Amino acid sequence: MECISISFKSAPEEIRRIFVFTQEEKKQLLEQAEQAVLLATCNRTEIYATGKESLFPVLERLLAEKSGMEETELRRIAKRFQGKKALEHLYRVTCGMDSMVLGEDEILGQVRQAYLFSCEEHRTGYELNTAFQGALACAKKIKTETDISKSSVSIATLVSNEVFRTENAIMREEDAQSGREEGLRVLLIGGSGKMGSIILKNLLDRGSIHVYATKRNHSVTDRERSNLTVVDYGERYRFLKQADVVISSTESPHYTITAGKAAELLKDGRERLFIDIAVPADIDREISALPGCRLIAIDDFRELAGRNNLRKQQAIADAGELMSEELETLYKTLAFHEAAGQLNKWKESFAGCGLDKILFFLRDNLDSDSFQAVLEAFGKAQEGRN
């Protein structure tokens, strides 16, 4: 298996945004890559593929065509993994060990969705099926048996925590002056998506925060909440002026908030926080130049994630050990499958050979560690028979 990866570790958001795929574009890419899985999230675009020959040239060409980059430029931001390193990378990604926020929950669902999409398109074979099913099972095991997911484990949670800190700061300032009866007001654009839904739930559960959540063609939530107002997406600017915090998390190819339009409405200079966790970006970066406006973008959460990751060092070590064990099982499963077609030939070749001759043959053809492992395996087999 081979993997080509463009992630937050190798490319900033303005570069990653040009690798956003529509469903139709995903299908077209998979058709050209034969057996492959395309994983595309806000923080990474990766292709896992198998074939009789190296597929890196094909994958690089496909990504270059998608982005409009020259292949030589693409190679500067793309990481390549092959064989066991590709398998290990897949496991690390799926288990949240390669995420901006270590142990995040969302990536597990995103990997599963990407894998199932390739299955539906009939673009997976034995190795991809075995690897992805193993990675998904390993991620669930790590989530259950370690503490890696016990603290803030997602961008959505970090966003919510940033809103809560803003609420505390604003309320203290307001109370020191004249006080105000209503709590923090948040305009949430994209509350129907997975990330937006998590943020919406976190904010509503706070109780003291009133959320104005946009909708397009369907309801943001089926629940009636006194601190929730559902507004049409087209009316978002009408609620912008009264908002203390604006969060945008959509898959729109266009800006949901532009600096020019916002400047017409936000002339009071009151402090406002804008949070943009979309790729490509939802909020015009120039908005940070407006009086009182502060913008936090997806890449700015690296520092927040870093502090969170430091608190998880033991859980990370436990998860890494468990993942290594699961990878060993995967390597042996794939190796046995590859060798299964040769079993009959081997039986013919070694017909009439005693165990001592086979052991001498292995001794002369294996390194000392491998040969020692074979002897120990025979010893365990003997103990089992006794």
C-alpha cells in the first residue's frame, strides 16, 4: 500500500483549501487510481492506494491536476508513505495520533466514511479492506482502553472552550461597568454540519449563551430550546451586529462573512470574536483589521491543541503501545495472505524433508533474531501439544 498525504503538518490552510473534493470529483479520482481510498478533511487530504506497481506518479498527477500546481511544487508539500510505513500512518491517522488535537473523535468517522465510499464504488481489495477495517477496530479499542479521549479531543470542543473563555471575559467586563441582563450572543453559521452540530450542543448546554444558528434547507435542530433562535442563512448579516461571537463551519466555496459587508454593520467598535474552522475559509481574513474584531482560524488552534496534547502524554504512550500490537497482527495477516498462494508449492518442495533439515535451512537464511523467534515459536507449539 502507498499513501500520499497533504496535511496541516506540511501545508497551511490556504494551500489545503485547493484540495477540497466534491463527491463527483472523488469518484473520478478513484476511477483513475483503481484501488484507492480518498480521505479529505479540513486538516488533511490523503490517498491510500494499492497496485502492482508504484502509484505515486499517478497520485501526484491527479492531485496536481486538481490543485493546478506543478507536480514539482506538489512534491514539496506532500509526504509519501509506502509498505509498512503507509499502514502505520493509516493507523496513526485513524486513531487520532496524527491529528492537530491528539485523540480527536471526528477523524474516526471521517476515515470510516471515506473507506465506505470507496467500498460502494468497488475500489477496494483485500489489502485496503484488511488495513482499513483493522485501523477502525484499533481506533475503537484505543478509545475504550486508554484515556486519550477523556479530555478535550476535538476542534469542536476547543472552539466551545474558546467561546466559554470569551463569555467569562465579557461578562466580567460588563459587570464591572453596568452589567447586562442577557448572556453571550453567538451567531453560528453552519450548525447543521457535524462539527457545527457538536458546537451547537456544547453552547446550548451552557445555558447562559444564546445561539443564533443558521439553516439552509432543513432545521438545525429538532429540539425547542429557549436559548436557540434558528435563522435563515440569508439573514445572517442581520444578526451580525448583535453577536459577541461569530462561528462559521460550512462547506461553502464562498465567504459566509465578508469584511466589506461586516464593516458597514460593525461601526460601534465593540469587541467581537470571529472563529472560522472551515476549509476553504468561510470568513474573510480582512475582518481582523476592523476595530474590535479578532479572528481565530483553523490553523490558529494548533497552539490550543498543543497545550491539550501535553496533558495527554501517558495516554498517548498507552495508545501507541496498543497500536503497535495491532499493527503487528496486521502485518502477519497480510504476510500470510500473500504467502497463502505458495503453500502447495512449498509442500512439494519440502516433501520428504525432516524438521532438522528445515531448521538448518532457516538457520542459514534468517538473521539471528528471526531464527531465534522461529525456535521460540516451535517451543511454544511443543508446550501447547503437551
